Amino acid sequence: MNTRIRLALAAAATLALATVGGVYTVHAAGRAAAGQAPDRQRSSGSGDRGLVLDATGQLVYRNIAGNVAGVPVADPTAPPVVSGLRCARFSAAHGTGICLTQPGALGTSDAVVLDAALKPIRRIPLGGIPSRARVSASGRMISWTVFMRGDSYLSTGFSAGTSILDTKSGQLIANIETLALTKDGKQYYSPDVNYWGVTFAADDNRFYASLSTKGKTYLVQGDLANWSARTVRENAECPSLSPDNTRIVFKKRVRASADKPWRLYVLDLESGTETPLAETQSIDDQALWLDNETVAYARSGVGDLDPSQVAGANPAGVDVGPAAHWDIYSVPADGSGSPQLLVPGGSSPTLLR
Amino acid sequence: MYLTTSRKTPEIRTGPGVRARAGRIGANVLALGIVSMVTDVSSEMVTAVLPLYLVAGLGLSPLQFGFLDGLYTGMTALLRLAGGHLADRWQRRKAVACAGYAISAASRLALYAAGSSVPALGAALAADRAGKGLRTAPRDALIALSAPPDQLGRAFGVHRALDTTGAMLGPLAAFGLLTATAGAYDSVFVVSTCVGVLGVVLLVLFVRDQRRPVPAAGAVSPAAALALLAAAPFRRLCLAAIVLGLATISDAFLYLLLRQEFGLPAQYFPLLPLGTAASYLLLAVPFGRLADRIGRRTMFLAGHGALLAAYGVLLWPRSGTGTWTTFEQWPRTSPAVYAAGAAVLLLHGIFYAATDGVLMAAAATLLPAHLSGSGMALLQTGQALARLCASVAFGALWTLWAARSALAAAALALALAAGIAVLLLPRTPPKDRL
């Protein structure tokens, strides 16, 4: 084979491979564009008023295309109001919203604080992959968690970094790992401490979060004014406080293996009793209390969505690809009943009360 | 047994009708460099989006994946030895390297096909690492056999610069694709596979194997590879690399120290490896050439001097970044911190540019041609395992003491290791430079 033939073959191979990659990418881009086309998403039944965060009775969530959408919690099958705002994770309360954006070039994303009209009022650059977000019931305190890469002893591990923002003072704590921590009654320090999944109490000072250190996870109770935290119990992740602040729904690791490891439990803070919920699937989410008796959460579903199930989010029956998606389910908080599908294709649920 | 340095013809055939002349990079080295660049674009595309895909795309917890790392490191070490051995035994360096590249390319599609099944994902990732382990030693042996002995530093410099360029372009390509397709991870996996296949095609078409007569039965064996250590110069080089490796903290730790000790804002964290890579790729060729002139021993030691300097900058006493205990005392990042951070990344890149390819160039002149793959695999594996030990030890010290004390210990160990390396690596007359 002489050089000319080699070059011709290389050029032909490049062309062929570029065509395969290019055609596939155009197809994928078209698939995404179809899913996002605004005229297919805007709901006609919602009137002129778009999505606002000071409404009440609205279940706001991230739809399958990544847009923030809302439905009346009393009638989740109603046509949703879909905003143009795109987030990887979203939470809102009392006229304040937090949107963790999809990571862009170089894998960084932003935490965007939103006013009641979903207008960005503050943008904080993040160094990792969005994981959890929470706004306190009053709308004053915001917390979010990102996963950071390479942040471990061996080069491809992960760690969690959690921030807290006080929207009243503007004070931002980029990483809460400097909390004075008391573990099992003793002062504790370890550089491998990771916090994630903060939930705020009604006083905007007390909070709960998950903590990991030395391969174990704990539920911690924190105090912002004292800048301290103490462990409450072992093996309780992604806590969420009930509206009456008496119970916590959390995910508990029930299997050591990486396959389907978590189940949802409710912890009574007064008595310390744990109740497994009727959801038997593994749940990896920070759940939401719809009221003092019901919790909602995103459950991952593998396989294609049934397009007929997806109200508004995907009305054209767009191929969403074989990747896993999320659906929002609800289940009674006392362990009774069974999971009910609330919003197909939805994730990151938050309730405007 | 003849040494690569004593090959009869100073001109080496590097491609059809192409002869490497002094002052020009051999076509074969360039071809290998381009294959590595294309392959690194492919692999880094996937590496860059993988955590995002697993967490955001599949909804798996990232904490589910950390535990596989140690396993991979051990497996890569074993396969690297196997790759070097097979390449020598069959005198088919190109074929073994090609198999490694092909396995890695195929693993990208397997990764996507695995869906959210954790065992299948683990198997696909393992296949990728297996391919990487298999190809490294035969490829470096091919580079060594494709350049004149007095230009080995430069040849490895060219290869490493191209390789690092690919590693920098990969993440940009991946996130560009994700932006263009509004988060269609499948397009990243498909395009990455296409790019990986292109790397294999370019290897098949443009890389010329350097085959020597197939050695007599028994001449290439694990025992023969180990017997390489009986020759003092190679044994001393391996020992020096291992001793220095034992005092080299991993990239991840260095970036973690930068972030924690300097209070560098978190959004710069993903950019830190790019800083090292930029400095590495710009300096790999000039330092390789310099190593050919002033001696590879000097360059290799000077590179570790740069790493020691990087530790020094990290340890430099600073004010205003002390621990804070209350809600109101969040420290601010000063311009001096950014300058010091840039200095650390520059020194870190200098360290790689002055040591990585240079060590292989130094080894190439000490190894018999028929065992070059085995010998390089031995050296690389020794160094990799030493660095793994260093990481584990450093992690333990960090947990036990604090980051600064652990780093001070690492700096002390590195200074000591450098002293030992100076004694281990004898100064040689310029003619037979190490």
C-alpha cells in the first residue's frame, strides 16, 4: 500500500465515521428540539398567567425536557404550565426559587436564585454536578448540594459539597463542612466529612442534613447561629422535614450493594421510631411533604415513557431515548397504602403552599 | 542480546519510503502521537461526561462508584505487564497496541448499552481500562524503536504533547455535544466510539511496526523480564522511579489541596486539570529536546525539583485563610491566591513534561530491543504502584493529622527520595547519557 492509498483510505474512514457521528448528533439534537418546542409545551388551559412562585396549591417540578413546570396539586393530571426556565434541580417556597442549571462546558453549573416571577436575582457559579436543592418554608434560606469529581483519595471518586445562602442578609456559605460537629456526644473532626441534602426547620435556623464520614452516613441536626451540628442517628440520608416539623422522611440504605440500595422511611423526631413507607422501589431523592400525611418523590423508571401518560411535557410522543427517566409518585407517610403516580416524567417536586 | 542503542543503522525506517533524519520527527512517532491524540479525545469525552451521565442521566448515586478504583488500578498494572510481554514475544507491538485501542473503542458503546445496570457499567469501564493497560507498553516500545537514541527525549515529548492535546480537547468536544443536543448523552457515546474507531484506523494505516526477529523460545518470558533488573543501570532507574513515585502525591490530592488550603472558589475546580495539561503540552517537546542535550537524568531530577517547588508554594505561609468558625467569617480569595494557584499548576505541568516521556526515553536506551515492551511495562507498573501507595499513605496522613502536615511530610519524603535518586542514577558521560 503506498502513501496515497493510505491517505485515501484514511480520508474515506474519517468521512464515514464523521457521517455516522454527525447524523446521529443531528438526530439527537432534533429529538431534543422536538421535546422543547415551545408551541408544544405551552398549555392552553392555564390562562395568561405564567408560572409564578407566590401562587398556592401548585406542584412545581422539572419536566422530562428539563423545563420547570407546574400543575395544581389537587389535579395533577391538568395541563401543566411550562416555563422557559431549564434546571437540573429546582426548589421553591414562598416566592423564592432556586434553580441548579444543567452543567455546561467544562462541567460547571450555576445556582440561580429566582424571584416570584422566575426572574434571576443572583447567580452563583458551582464546581460540580447539581444534586439537591431546598428553600426554607419562609423562602429565606436556600441550600444546595453538588457532587464534585476527583475530590477523594483516589482520582475518580466523588464528594458532596453543600452551600447555604441567607437571602435576607445575602450571606453565602460556599461549603458547610466547617460546621463544629459533635458525633455521638463527642467533638469530631475528619477531613473526609461530607454534608448533603439540607432541610430547614420553620425557624430558619435549625436544619437537618446527611453527613458521611469514614464510610458511614448519619442524620445530623444543625444550628446556623451557633454554627454547629450533631449527629442524630446513623444511616439516614436526604432528610426532609414535615410541615409541622415533627417528622423526617429520609432514604435509608437497606442493601450494601450498589444495586437498588435505598428505601424511604419516616422518622418521628420525638419518639425516634422509624416507619418504612409502602414504596418498595429503591428511591434516590430528597422527598417532599405534600401535607402532614403524604410525601412525594421522584422514582426512576427505566425504559421508554408511555407518551400517552405524559400530560403536556411530551405531547407529541417524542422519542426520549432509552435512558432512564423520572416520575413523581406520592405515598402515605404512615407506611400504609401504596405509591400513586402523580406526574409522569417529572422530577425535583416542590410544593407552593 | 543487542541493545537498541547499538542498532546498526542510525537511520530508522519509520514509514514507507520515509527515513527519519536528524532534526526531524520520525513519521512513525508522529503517527503514534496522532493516534494517541485521537484516542484521548475519544476517551476523555466519555470520562468528562461519565459522572454527569451516571448521576443526572441514570439517577445513580456517585457514591456507588468510588469503590471500583482500587480494582482498576491493580488490573491495569497486570494487563500492562501482559501487553508488554505479548508484544515482545510475538514481536507484534502494533498488533497488541491495536487490540488495546480497539477494546477501549468498543467499550464506549458497551457503556451506553449497559444502561443503569451497575454490574454492566462496571464491566464496560473495566474493558476500557483493560484496553488502556494493554496498549501502553507496546506503544511506548514502538516510539522507542522508531527514533534515533539521541532523539528519544524529543520523540516521547512529541508523543506526550499530542496525547495531552487530545485529553484537553475531549471534554470540550463532549460538553459542546451535550450543549448542541440539549443533553443527549447517547450522542456523546456514539461520537466517542466513532472517534475511537478512527484512532484504530489511523494506527492500522500509518503506524509501522518495528519487528525484530521473533526471539528464541524462552528469550521472552516473565522470568526474562524480571532478569532485566539484574542489569544495574536499568535496576537503578526502576528503583529511582519507584522511590520518587512513593513521594509523589496524586493529581487529585494536589487539586484538593489547592482548593482547601488556598480557599480557591469551587467553580475553578474543574479547570485545575486543564492548567496542568496546558503547561504539560506546551513544555513536553522543548523539555524532551533539552533532555536529549543535557541528559535525561538531569531532566528527570529537575522535574521532581519542580514538583517539590509546587509543594513549597502550597506550604507557603499565608494570612487570612485560617479556619473560621462563625457564620459571618467567610474568607475572601485574594489575587495572591490566584497567582500562587497558577504557579502550582505551571510547576505541576513542568513536572510531567520533564519526567513522564523523559523516563521512557531513559529506559529505552537501557533495554534490549526484544524486551523493550516488557521492560517498559515493568518500569511503568512499578512507578504506578508506588504512586498508588503514596496516595493511600497520603490519604491516611491527611486524615490522621491535617492537610498541611501531611503535605509537609510529602515534601520531606520527596526531598529525601530525590537525594536517593541522585545517588542511584550515576552521572554518565554525555555519549551514553541516561
